[in-house]
Amino acid sequence: MAASDPRQNLDLVRAVERIAAARRVAAFTGAGVSAESGVPTFRGGEGLWENHPLEEVASIQGWRRDPLRVWRFYEGRRGDLRRIRPNAGHYALAELERRIPEFSLITQNVDGLHILAGSQRVTPLHGDLWRVRCVRCNYAAEDRTHPLPELPPACPVCAAHLRPDIVWFGEAVPLYAEAERLASGADLLLVIGTSGHVYPAAGLVQAGLEAGAFMLEINPEQTALSRYAHLHLRGPSGEILPRLLEQLESLEGQGR
Ligand code: BJW
Ligand code: ZN
């Protein structure tokens, strides 16, 4: 987003005014928000899945077929993540949460970067790369050990396999009802860095719109959700979100 483009600057001002006027804001993020931290997105040129067929490493069928292969894939992801830090977009969202009393963040990302940046009200819709859970009993825990001493790891309670605590294709999304409550209670929905291809997550946008929310999309590309956006700020979230925050601060400084 070029700083000198007058139409885009006008859109930025409109977006800031919406944020300043909103009572309840729900941000809905996807892989794009972490792209500038160096986390590959799922779809498109450098898509994460190019070397790993999606259905083999992120589906319950793939897990049943070959748990070791799935764990090797997730160990690679966990290893990469140890070197990765939140970017300016994550920090701007954490700051927005501090400024807006009713602000919630629903993320499809499993990288934990929103929490690391300081966001507190986070609903991790598709799970968490740093959590494991037992396939047999109720054991579930955070485990940041890397590399894990054995793959697949064994449950300390019942010795069955532990799996990554991630929502795979074909699995129910346990936090969906909570996320839907947040999206449909918002008067402003920020949709950031998601292609909108994966359901039921993308259905949150519909839920928010049906309840009357204004939808602001931040994405360098057109997406499956763009046609529902009232306003689309086209550009990387690591640049746009800090600019929104900066302008919000100056608007508040003017006593508005
Ligand atoms: C930037 C940027 C920058 C780039 N700044 N932006 C047919 C139709 C509809 C649905 C289905 C169907 N067939 C099957 C389904 C269901 C299926 C589904 O949706 N499939 C579709 C792919 C077709 N969904 C499921 O299976 C879900 N469960 C379910 O439906 O359960 C039913 C059930 C009920 C009861 C009992 C049992 C079952 C579960 C879905 C789980 C998804 N999990 C994954 C992988 C696990 C996580 C992991 O290992 O990492 O989650 S899939 C993957 O996609 C990941 C993501 O969270 C998710 C969304 O991707 P996201 O975030 O949108 O990333 P990208 O790469 O797609 O987009 C990146 C965007 O960023 C782009 O727009 C870029 O332009 C942008 N960008 N740089 C801002 N700097
Ligand atoms: Zn167990």
C-alpha cells in the first residue's frame, strides 16, 4: 500500500474512523498475518504444503495411516517456529486490544505468535503447535520440548500416542461456537491475512455480517471473502496495522 496513493489513504482514514467508533471488535486472522515473520502461508506460490501433501500430514486419515510421518512434519514446524518472532502486525493487534475495551482475536494460526506479541483474548480456532494431547485418554498439555526425545511421543498417563493438538481436516472445530459468539457480537470485524477457503472458520465472517457487523479486510490479494468486505485495505498486515494504530492514536490525540 503506497503511502502517497490518495484513494488508499482515504480508505485508511475511513478504516480508522470505523475502529474509533466501534464498541465491539473481533479480529479474525490467518496465515498471512505471520507471513512477514517468515512463516509460510498454506496456499499460493511458497505454500507450506508443496513438499507435504495436505491430506497426508493434516488430516485424521493421514494420522491413522502414518503417525510418525505426521510427527516428523510437525517437528519441522516446531523447530522453525523456535527461531520466529512476532512482526509489527501482531504487535499492533496486541496494542489494539489494550485500547479497545471489547476486543477479541480469533486466529486460525497455530504458531502462538499473537500470544507472544502480547494479545490476551485469543481464540486459537485450529489449535496450538506447542500443545499435545493423548489419542486415548484426556491428557493434554503444553510441551515446548524440541526436538522431542521420541516420535511419536507417549502419553505419561496411559502410554498411548500423543498427537499435536491441532484441528485437522475432517475434524470438528471445538472452539467454533465460542468464535461464532464473538464474531456475531462484534460491530466491527477485522479479517486479516486469510484466504477464506477453509470452513467452518470462514463462516465466521458470514455470522458477523448477518449480525450487522462492518467488515474490514486487510490482505494484499483478493480473497474468497473480499466480495463481502465493506472496505479492503490492500497490503501486508505488518505495514497496514501499525499505520492504522498510528492514525488511531493521532485521532484520539485530537480528542475524537
Ligand atoms: C497476507 C500476507 C501479508 C499473504 N499480510 N495477508 C468443501 C467445501 C467446504 C468445506 C469443505 C469441503 N470439503 C471439505 C470441507 C471441510 C474442510 C474445508 O474447509 N476444506 C476446504 C479446504 C475445502 N474443513 C474441515 O475439515 C474442518 N472441519 C470440519 O469441517 O469438520 C466437520 C466435522 C463436524 C463434526 C465432526 C467431524 C467433522 C477443519 C479444518 C481444519 C483446518 N486445519 C488447517 C491445518 C492445520 C494447522 C496446521 O497444521 O498448521 O489449518 S488447514 C490450513 O488452512 C490451516 C489454516 O488455519 C487454514 C486457513 O488457511 P489461511 O490462514 O487462510 O491461509 P492461506 O494460506 O489459505 O491464506 C493466506 C492469506 O494470507 C492469503 O489470502 C494471502 O493473500 C494473505 N497474505 N501475505 C496479510 N503479509
Ligand atoms: Zn493417555
